[in-house]
Amino acid sequence: MRLTEAELRLCKIPLVRPFQTSLGRQVNKEVIIILLKSGSWVGYGECVAGSDPRYSYETVKTAWHVLEDFIIPRILDKEIENPDRFFSLLGHIRGHQMAKACAEMSFWDLFAKSRGVPLSKLIGGKSKTIKSGVSIGIQEDISTLLDIIEKHLKEGYPRIKIKIKPGWDLEVVGRVRAKFPHISLMVDANGAYSLDDLLTFKKLDRYNLLMIEQPLSHEDLVDHSLLQEEIRTPICLDESIKSHHHAEQALDIKSCKIINIKPGRVGGIHVSKKISELCRKRGVQVWCGGMLETGIGRAHNVHLASLPGFTLHNDISENKRYYQNDLTKTQFTLNPDGTITIPQNPGIGVEVDESRLGEVTKKKVTY
Ligand code: OSB
Ligand code: MG
């Protein structure tokens, strides 16, 4: 299909509540939304790059630059047969996975809409629902955290993830376990520790955690492998896996037992699929991570998580947990069994709220 028009929007939306991790505290979400058009079809994509280079070196400004100056000129007015071909057109650009993923995922949506099929079906998803989970930021004190966990358990979230950092770890996990001995619980350190903290991880081993996500540096694979040898709790990698190659190396040297796949982090759905297939072959479980996406990126994640390899609970919660007024009219809600239903309309299958999108748009360029 031929792309006749592209549109970039920079939006700013307040979060329902600030989100704090070992990387910092976020109050608003600055986000790039892309629209790719082919005749009357429109595909939507969301860029997960943040306002500052904390989680990744990419930011909304670097992503805008790469999209505007390198990606859009490369794809506009070209005949592109399918999303895999789209992906290979961007192969000459090193890094900038979040910028690439934003455009690529928009093309997947467009392509699926033109075929009249839901995205999950197009990529080979088998399930009708995906397993939900909730990620809770660092709080002012432990009792606040316990209250928030209790609230989410009552709402029906079947898996709880809490953020940890040095000084907000052993005591916190101990208190959470004391109050909720049997819940599915995991922690995410966003790379805040080093091998010098081995004792902390050995102590965390007592708490029957599902996994420890990204304990060590965002660039590391080797130290994670050494750490995994020393502890029983599975290590899950997030930041360290930015490509299929990284995933292969991580599995080869046993840096982790689980991978959190975020399509934005690895360059889109094509690579996410490849990583999930690799993991399936090697008997490694995966799940889909989140980046506080709006309803648009959230919908992409829901479809991705329908693939057979995604056996663990995903960081995909209800829209209302993140945004009071989201960018989509269609909202994801939790089913009584702790799952979220995959939309069955063509493409990502959610209706974008154009007037809300207009309200939060700070900058818009059409190409
Ligand atoms: O490390 O998984 C992470 C949010 C922003 C940046 C990094 C992470 C997260 C989350 C939130 O954990 C997951 C979600 O979107 O619910
Ligand atoms: Mg993480």
C-alpha cells in the first residue's frame, strides 16, 4: 500500500497520579502520536520516548527529529507491501527503536484496517483475552503502598509489581509479604543496583517473588548472568533488551529467565514477535511491559500480548488507572477473571477521541 500522508503530534496529558521509579518522578505524559494515511485509511501509533533521557537515551525531541528527518521521508509515497517490508525500510537507521516502533506500529494498524482484520489476528495471536497486571510506583511511605496494593487487589488485579530502589527494598517487600502472603508479587529496580548489592538480592530470595525485573545496569548482560547464578528468583530483563540480538545473547549466557517485551523499546511489533518466538523455542516465558501508554499504545500492547509466547501477566491495566481523559473513546476494563478483552474491530480496534486528541495537542505537522 502507498502512504499518502503522515501527521506528527506532540501531546501532553496529566497522569491520574504521579509515577515514581528509581529513575525519577513523572507527573505529565509528553507523547508523540503519529497518523499514517493511505487514501481513507488511517493508522495510529504512539511513541514511548519520554520527556527526558532516563529510561532510554531517546526523548520526544530525538524521536520527533528521527521521525521527521529520516523515517517519514523514507516511507512517504512509497509502495510498501506489508509491515515486514516496512520494518526493513528502516534498517539503515541505527538505534532509535522508539521512533521506529512508533511509525512501524502505526503501519501495522493501517495495514490491518485495510485488510479488515484485528491486529492480533494479523500477527498470529490466538487468545481472546490477555492477562492483566499492575505496576505501582515508589510511594511516600510503606503504609500508603499497602493501601494502594489492597485497592488494586480489590479491583481484581491478579499480579502486583512494585518498584524498588536502594533504601526502598527489603523492608518494603517484607511488609508487603507479611500483609499479603500469597499474592503474585514481583519487583522492578530499573537498573538501580550493582553486583555489590548481592546480599540484598539473596535476602529478596526469601519472599517468593515471581521475578526481579532489571536489577542491574540498563546496558548489562554479563553481570545479570553472574547474579542469576547466585539467586533462585528469576531475573527478568527490560532495559537491557533493545533488539533480537540482545535477547539471543541474554539467553545464551543465561542473563535472565524471563523477558519483558516492550514493542517501543525493541523497534516495534516485527522484532517483538521475533523475540517472543525465540523465547518460545528456548522455553523462556515473556510478557508485555508498559510505558504508561495512552489508549492508543495500550491497544497495540493488548494485541501483541495475544501471541502464544506471552504466558505471564502483562503491565497492561485499565485506562482509568493512568488517565482521567484518555485519547480513545474505547476504554479497556478488567474482566472478573483479571483479564482484558482484545478488541475485535479491524486494526488496533479502538476508536480515537479526535476532540480529546485535539485538546492535548501542543504541536502538529503534516507531511
Ligand atoms: O520499567 O516497566 C518499567 C513505566 C515507565 C517506564 C518504565 C517502566 C514503567 C512501568 C509502568 O513499570 C508499566 C505500565 O505502563 O503500567
Ligand atoms: Mg521495567
